[in-house]
Amino acid sequence: MKVHKLLFAGIITILVLCLVPGCSKKTEAPKPPIKIGAIFSVTGPAAKLGGPEKNTVLMIQDQINAAGGINGQMIEVIVEDDQGVEENTINALQKLIHRDNVVAIIGPTRSGNGIAAAPICEEAKVPLVSCAATLVQLYPGKDISKSMYRYVFKTPQNDSHCARTIYADCQKKGFTKVALITGTTAFGAAGRVELQTRASDFGITIVADETYPADATDLTPILTKIKSQNPQALINWSIVAAQGLIAGQMKQIDLNCQLYQSHGFGNPAYITEAAEGVLFPAGRLLVVDDIDSSNKQYSVLKKFKNDYETKFPDEEVSTFAGHGYDALWLVVNAIKANGADRESIRTGLEATKNFVGTAGVFNMSPTDHCGLADDAFAMVTVKGGSFRLVDAVQ
Amino acid sequence: MGKNNYIKCALFLIIIGFLPVFVSNQYYLSVLVFAGIYAIVAIGLSMLMGYAGQISLGHAGFFAIGGYTSAILTKFHNFHPLQAMIIGIVFTVFAALLVGLPSLRLRGHYLAMATLGFGEIIYVTSGAATGLTEGPSGFSGVPSIALAGFTIKSELSKFYLVWLVALIIMILSLNIIHSRIGRALRSIHGDEIASNAMGVNVAKYKIQVFVYSAALASIAGSLYVHHMRFVSPTGFNLNKSILFLIMIMSGGMGSLWGAVIGAAIFTLLPEFLGVFNDYDILMYGAILLGMMMFLPHGLTGLTTKIIQLVLSKWKTRTQNNP
Amino acid sequence: MGLDSYIQLFFSGITIGSIYAMVALGFLIIYSSTGIINLAQGEFVMLGGLIAVTCHHTLHFPMPLTFLVTVLLVTVIGTLFEITCIHPLKNPSVLGLIMITIAASILMRGIAMFIWGKEEHGIPTFSGDKSVSVIGASVPPQVFWILGVIFTVLIILFLISKYTLIGKAMRATAADRTAAHLVGINVRKIVLLSFAVSAGLGGVAGVVLTPMTLMSFDRGTPLALKGFCATVVGGLGNPAGTVIAGLLLGLIESFVTGLVSSHYKDVIALFILIIVLFVKPSGLFSKSEEAKLKKF
């Protein structure tokens, strides 16, 4: 019996030893670096989003430092993992604000975490550039009739941009009966509200409105129900795994209507044979090769995609990597323009004009802490095993 | 409550009093507030497991009822945090009776199964009942707790509040254990049939301790949302229930002090495991499994063992060298 | 809603239900011989799926070989789990053992994440994607594979337990461990075997399920939860009842989602669990006198 225990202890020790080299220390720079905090869901249910975000900010940190830093001063990005759980987000915020004394924070990844983080940063007067999509995180109490938080910004396009883009496309194609299916996450719930409230503006009737939990894998019962309502289009809005399965399961039960996905679909991992023909609004990062070289974003997107895929050869660049890119550069630009203290960064962020990022061109103002316009989205489809711009394919 | 426990309580008070002298950083204080909140749940759960021999896989559900009641009433209906906390306890007691009455009349671990179902139902409902709870995204802006006109907002004051509540609950629980109820509970854990034959109303005592532990979880839930100033379903799933059990097991079942230590360790541990990046779940599992296998009586069991070992060594030595 | 929709819902339900049944049976087998509720049961399904992914995509095994190798490996993992984590303990309490299975499930998830990463992985369906039309409903062929494989396994298991010596010994140990020991049954071997069979069942479920729903490191727990419900509803001691409970849970979930609403889908199984515990705690398919003798 001793042998078993020894064997077990041995296995554990080896495991530990395998992991230790993963955490090496960085070399000390002469001048103390500018510390920027980052909180992403590197593990947990939103790991597919948080992983690329983390990769991106660390890559950009290295690029900036290799180029001599900001006005000669290096930057250090301290990444915390919140696993998508708000309690961890709050702990991480406390850690970054009070222990590490960061000048600004980027992230978190998920909408719920963004809503939890915003009031804390506001109170501590630390600028937060969120990578979560939902617009309500910018307002106290999720109430968009109130005035915006002063210290909270975000990089992804608004849910309303996405809903409008999808409905406009429905209208163009003459669809009037659509079915909604959303994940029960903060992102899905926010999308559901947007879709519900905007349908009538486009003369669209919602014939089915279903939800599924984050760990759902079998959607066929829901799809069967939807099928009996004969919708002309089905809109799925979620960031969870099921969005990769839904196209295949629609084929399985012979539900043949146009499938729209939200901007949460912008991950190459979801490209499957069944997903051919899916339509979804996305930033142009996914379809760099299709966009015209005269486009403002062209060179930025081309360079970022190239950098990312060179550094991480197993991965294709995703929208979420882009959110990390935009957030960090917004902060870095604000530091360059205004100085590296919390208050100056806040003012700098708010004064951002014509910053060409991956999600679009940012023009912030005291009443707009997102700074993107509807044209930040383009309709994208899956064709021939890759994401393609709809306009370029047709 | 024995003399030993008076000394321990006094020591506990001193530690609480002086800890902020050494730990002044807000971040560490905030983590310690979480530890105190979990300690309150752990004390109750430890009584249920160690003394009534029952396991609950759904204490996150009671934690959630307390949390959501406090958050909703204080934010949207302008209740005083204390009022809201008490209403939360009332709801929780009601829910605990609903789950406990049918399942605790039976012998065996039916409570474990019923609470598992109950906890998950509360978790799913808190995400689905959007009209009441604002759904999966939760809401922020829960006011800070206020006592006698003072708003308890800084990390330091929250630290003192939470740990003083924990101390009061500890003293209360120790008194219960050393009373008639406690003796009855221990007899149940020893031999249920025998204690029944001796005239102990087994089911009654089991339900009482279960309801008590649920009420403590509810209080902790209220403190939790006032500390986070935010509430959402993610904090209340099965993982949280399992985390509570882990705290008890690692501290040592049946030892209330062990429960507090377990709560502190498993709140602080993940903060230090952060260095392992993506692989902290692997480390967490390994540490946990090792602990469960090699320290079946938890850390308090280990300390007792070490003390006994040292004492016996010392005794034999003094005997050999008169 | 037409007849075709009902047929469609029936097939969805019976498919996921048969997976629940496999997990539930795994719970039951270990519980019967040891009294442990093995909360790592769902991880065996997850490991089955992910090992199959490696066999098929990295090692390029053909599908039958993938199936065999995967089930064999998961069985070995289950056995090793018993040898390293459960067996070495002296005088363990049932609570302690349950906690160990929780810890093991977290560790297995961690290891799976370490090896396969966080993404979903898939393997191709066993025989194409062309749906078969059954009275108006279109049923993917993988559904028939899942049902076929699982029911074959169940029948083999039934025959073994009914007609072979080892099967009889397993049943005897389940009925009374001490008595089984007294009549000369090697209880130690039976316990080991029960872990092996449970893990194997999980492995089978994982391989057949993955082509339909993909697989990732965190899929085990939700499945374990549903399987656990089925075990309790079936009555913790009755294999046929457990299988029927699993199938029923799947069907009820599917029909409630399809006919009523999807918002509370995941509560249904748990709600049934609570109702059964309150109304007939011995389970739907077991005699209450039997249940009184249970330790857990």
C-alpha cells in the first residue's frame, strides 16, 4: 500500500515540476516600467475568447518594448485570469489597483464581468477599457438613460450595431418571420433584448424566442420546436460552444432557413462544413484578404493578422484577439498623448479621435465611450472553409 | 463551551484585531473578507457534516437566496441591509425546511441528493427569472452594508465586520455543540439507531442543524453581495457548493476551528495558484486529491497528530533521562 | 406541431437519454460494490471522447480500432483511479470517499485541459451525415449508432451479470459485501472490476457521443449531474430501472423543451429528482423495503 502512495506522490511531483518552468520572471528594466493591468477569462467557459486576448496583449507589450517603449519607458502588462467568474474579477481588480498600482486596466472578457468591474474602477478612478461587448456596462445600474461612467470604455462594437446589421440584411432579403435562439449568458441575454426591441423597426415578427444554457450541446429539441413555426431566418446569439454546433444540428433535422449568428461567432474554430453559408456581422479583421486596400483599416489589419499568426502559428487571428489589440493600443496612445497617470489616461482615452483599430475607427467623446459607428460591422459568411466578406463573394 | 475554546476565541479575536496591522493592502483585505464570508458558511456546514453526519451538495443555493434577497431588496426597494438580511434568512429557513423535512426523516444520505437538486434549481432559476434577478448578467450597484447609521464601505471596516460576525457565530455554534442539542447530535453521528432508542428525536435534531447551517449560508450570502456590490448567478453554482465541502474536509470534519482554517486556505490558495496560469485547475485538483488521501482528518487532524508525536517523543525522552 | 416533430423530439430524447443511462449505470455499478457515489463518472465520458479524438486525428486509426483502443484506455484509467486513489485508504468514510471522487474529477479535467486544450474537438460520424427519414422526421445516422452500440453493450452486460460466475459474484457483492466475502468471493477483485466496467461504459458513451456534439475538457460534470439524477430516480440498486430512468429523463427533457419552453430545460431532471425523493425516495423502480437496507 505504501507503494501506491509513493507512486501517486511521484506522479504529482512530476506534474508540478513540468509546470514550474512555465512561470519565469522578466528581467528588470532600469526605469520602472509603466504597469498596465489586464483581466481576461483565460480559462473557464469563455477561454476561447480570453486566450487570444491574453496572447495579443503580451505580444503587443513585447513589440512596444522592443521598439523602445513609450517615450523611452518600457511597459509591463500584468495579466490576471478571472475564469469568467465575477468574484475573481473583483479580486483581480483589487490586486491590480491596490497591489500592483497599475495606471489602467484592460478587459474583462465577458459582459457579466464587465458589469461587475465598471463601478469598482469608477470608484477607484482607474480607467477601464473593457473587451466585453455589452453597452450597458458603461452605465451605472445598466441604465442607459443615466449619464455614463467617466472611467469606463469599451472596444467591441455595440450589440445594437449587430442587431441592426442583421435585421437590415433580413429586410433586404425580404424575411419577415425570424426565430431567435440565445445563450443564457450575459452576452446572450443582452443580445436577446436588442433583437426583441428592434424587430418592429424593420417590420420583422419574432415567431420563436428560445434560450439554452452555456453547456448545452444538443439543440435539436429546440430546433424542432422552431421548425414547426416555419421561420424564414434563425438568429443565434451566444458566445458558448453551442453556436458551433447549431448549423450542423439544423441540417440534421432538415431545418432549412437562413442562419444568422452574432458577432460572437468570429472565431475560426467554428468554421465547419455545416457552417457554410452562415451569415454574421463582424469586424473586418476576419476577412482581411477580402477588403479593399483603399480601406482605412487595411494596413492595420494586415499587419496584426500577420504578426499574430507568425507568433502563434497554430492559431488564426480572431475578433477577440482584435479586442485585446484595440484596448491596449487605446491605452498606450492615451499615455503617449497625455502622460502615464490614471487621470491623464482617462482624459486621453476620451479624446481619442480617428484611431484605426481592428474593430473599426474609434472616435470617443464624453458621451460615447465606445466610439464605433454602424459601419464597423461588415456582413461575413463562411465559404470554402474560411470567413469571407459577403460583398466580395457575391 | 470548554475552557480550551475560550482561549481559542480570545486568540481568534487577537488575530482579527492585529491582522490589519500587518496586512494593510486593500487587495489582501478584500480577499480576507471573502475568507471570512466563507468561514461563516463553513462553520454551519461543518456542524451539519461533523455532528449530524449529513452532507449538503447545495449550500450555494442558500448562499444565493441570502445574496439575491439582500441585493434585490436593498437596491430596488430601499430596504435597510439588516432588514434585507433578516428577510433573506426567513426565506432560507423556509427553503431549508422544504428540502430538509422530507429528506431528513429518512436514514442515509438522501439530503445530499435533495440538496444537489435544490442548489442547481436555484442556480438555473436565478439566471432564467430575468424579471426578478436581471438574468445571467446580474446587476451591480448593490449598496454597502450600513450599521447604526455608519456605512461600512472601506475594506478595513468590512474586514472587521465580517470577521466579528464570524466570531459571534463561532461562539454561538460552540455553545450549541456543548449543549443538549450538541450531545444529541454527537449521539446521532455515533449511532443513529441507538440514539433513537434512547429517546433522542433524531429527525428533529438533524433538521434543526440543517436549518441552522442554511441560515448561516444565507447571512454569508448577504455579506457576499454587499462586499462585491454585485450579484450574478455565476457565484452560486455547484462549484461553490463543492468549494464549501472542500473547505470543511481540508480543515477537518467536525472541527469548527478547522472549518475556519479550511475556508481561509481555500480562499487564499487560488490567489497564489495564479502563477501557474492556465494550469491552476490541474494544481488545484492535485492538491485537493493529495489532501483528501493523505490527510483524511484535515489540517487540524494533521496538527493534532504532529503535536501528539512531539509530545510522545518528548515523554519517552524525559522517561529515558530521569 | 405535426407528427414528424414528435418523432423528431422522440429521437433527440432517446439519444441523449441513452447517454444519461450509460452514465447512470456507471454510477450504479460502483455504488453497488462500494457504496461510493463516484462524482468523477462524467469525466470518463469526457476522456472517452477526447482519447477518441487523438486516436482518430493524430494516430489515424480507423474508426473500429479507435473505438476499441479508447474504451480500453478509459477502462485502464478507471482501474488505475481505484488502485491509486481509493484502495490505499485505511478505514475511509463514505463522505471522504465522495470527496476524493470530486477531487479526482477536478484533476482529470485539469489533465484533459493540459493535454487537449480548451477547444472542442470532434471526430467524423461513423457512417456519413445523410439523414434518414423516419415517418417525416429526419434522423442522423449517428443516432442509430449511438442507440445500437449502447443497447448492445447493455445486453452484453445483462447477459454477463445473469449467466456468468463473475456476474453472479458482482451481484452478490452488491447485495451484501460482507456475506459475499464470507462465501469466498474476492471482493477486492469485484471492486476493481466495477471501476473498470463503469469507466468502460463512460468511454463507450464518450466515443459515440463525440461525433454529434463534439467534446471538450469541461463536458463531464453536466453529464454526471444528469446521470446522477437518473441513478437516484431509478432507485439506486436496480440496473433496469436506472436505464429506464435515464431514457425517461432524456425524453422528458426533449419533449418539455420542444413543446413548452427551453428556458428551464436544465432544471427538469433536478426537479424530477426532488419530487421522486419526496414522494418515493426509494426511486421509481425499486421496492421501498430494499431501500431501507441501503447505507447511502
